[in-house]
Amino acid sequence: MSFARHCVRHFNGFTGSWGVIQSHLLQTSLPDVPTSTITFVGSLATAATVAFGLASVRLTRLIGARLGAVAGVTLLGLAQVLSGFTTSQVGGLFGLSGVMVGLGMSLLYTINNTLPTQYFSSRLGTANGLIKFGGGIGATVLAIVVELLIERVGIPWTFRIIGFITLSTGIPAALLLKERTRGRNAPFLELAMFRNPAYTAVFIAAALGAFTLFAPPYFLPLIARSVGLSSTTGAGLVAGFNACTAIGRLVSGPTCDRIGPTNTFLITMLLSAVSMLAIWPFSSNLPLLAVFVVLNGIANGSFFVTMPTVAAAMFGPERAPVAMSQAVTGWTVGYLVGPPIAGYLIQATGAESKGSLDPYRPAIFYAGGLALVSAVFVLVGRVAMERKVLKRV
């Protein structure tokens, strides 16, 4: 469990800080590259993380979680170090900060999601919450550290320093990992699970929700700059957002155990939708941006705890790894094209050159609308499981 917390600090820290890195790349190293292109690098990493989920499950069953974790940390750390040599080359960033980082994170994320099911059953939600809480803390700290490092040593050395830290702390932690069973005979894929209408509805809900998850941390620095705030304030908003994801991860775990993971998932997606549709479009000053950051950050962090817990609760510990991996693989398209679509909308309105929040609203409403549709599908899945409103599900 301590390794799981450690590894999520690394990969959540990197993805949660990409908005800060992106903002500086667009200002210095790659000023002529469209926003959507740089956003696509970050989304490619997160998409690869989930796209290779089923393959990562298979590999960790063959070689064991310990070796799988060492391989994941090594890929992630080396990709970060090598990215420091390609900060002026979009192709290099796609290959290293995109694909290679994603492959490393895929192994770590798979272990992070499946290992707790070997140790916990009745308190699985709490266990998942505590583990993923580490990811929120890592993302909070790294967003601030990245901004300070870029100001002092530049973007190339920021990448290298993050990579060296990942390798030097991640590999020793991976070597301490223990698992109870590899489950070598468990199926690689169980499409029969989709005969369960509740699982199918939750699968679709999560796939739609994935389109919206990284829009806030990726674009908050750009929005902050457009409404007259400094880059330091923008980084602070991202750090605050990541801190609130940590709170969401910590609180949602026990809430899953108390009121049920599906009920918690429904509340999560409703909070995400409401914060995006009713607050973010009008956040043209720091106080309103701070309110949005708190509410959406909590919902964002809760997503990563509630969704795997829902899948595990439906099928039990033996089938949970496959159920979760299938569901997480469904996030691939949303992770890959969700933020870039928002980036294209920002480009189309010329938002970066207009100095106000108005041109960002199409991208904001796009993300908020998908979050609302996602909540509707969670409700469909919840009704398919249990029609009684107050029932723990």
C-alpha cells in the first residue's frame, strides 16, 4: 500500500503539472506551436496509461507486480530525463513525454488499482482513497516545484530533475512491494460483463467523464493569464486544484464504504458538472476561480477512487482486476482527445490573444456538458442495480 501511494505521487504529479509545463513551453520553447498540439502531448500520456491497461494486467500477472513496478518506474523516470533534451522538438515530446511516459504510468496505474483488491474487501473504498490520496499530494507539490524549477533552471533541467527524483525514489519503493497472488489463470478479457446493464452504463459514464478530467488542470494557467493573473498564480491554482483532488480522493473512499460506491460516483459526476456549468464560465476573477478549483478538484479526485471501487464491488475480488481494467481502458478516447478538443475550441475563438474569459466558454461548456451526460449514465446504472433511492449501492 505504501508503494501504491508512492507511485501515484509520481504519475499523478507529472500529469497534474502538465498544464504548468505547457504554459511555459508555449511562452518560450515552442511559441509558434498551437496550444492543442502541446495539450495533445499531455493527453497522449494519459491515454496511453489507460489504453495499455489490459496488456499491463497481463504482463504483471506473468512477471509479478514487483518487476512490473520496477519496469514502470524505470520507463517513467527515463522518459522524463530524456524529455529534457527535446523541449524544442514536438516530435520528441510526443514520443517521450507522451508515449514512453504513458507506458510507464500504465504499469504503475494497473498495480495501483489491482493490488488493493488482494488485501481489502469490505473497506476497499477507504483503501483506494488512502492510496490515491498520495497522488493528489504529489500533484499538489509538483505543480509548485515545477513552476519554481522552470523559473530557476529552465524547462530542460526541470524535466531531468523530475526524472532523477522518480528513479531514485521509485525503484527502491517498487522493490519493497509484496503481492498475495498473481492470478495467472484469470481471464485476460471478459466481454460477458457487458451483459450486465449496470456495468455497461457505468462504463459509458466513465468513458464520457474521461473527456473532462484534465481540462481544468491543463487550461487553468492559460485562463489565469487571460484574466490578468500572473503565471505564478496560475501555477498556484493548479496546485490548489491538485490539493483538492487529494481531499476528494481521501473523502470519497470512506463515503463509498458508507453510502455505496455507485451513489458516491453519481454525486461525484453531478458536482463536476455543476461546478463546470454554473461556476467556471463566470470565474473571471481569483475568488471565483478559487471556488471552482475547490469544488471541481474534489469531484475530480473522487472520480479516480469511486470508478474502480464500483467495478470491484460489482464482480468481487477475483474478477475485479479485469472489470477495472476494461473500464479504465474505456477512458482512452476521452483521455486522448478530450483536452485537445478543448484546445481546438480555445484556438478557434482566439482566446489566448483576447485577454478575457469569454472566448474560453465554448471549451468550458463542452467539458461541463459531457460531465452532465456522464452523470445521467451513472444514474441509469444506479437504477439498474437498485430503484430504492436511499439504498446503499
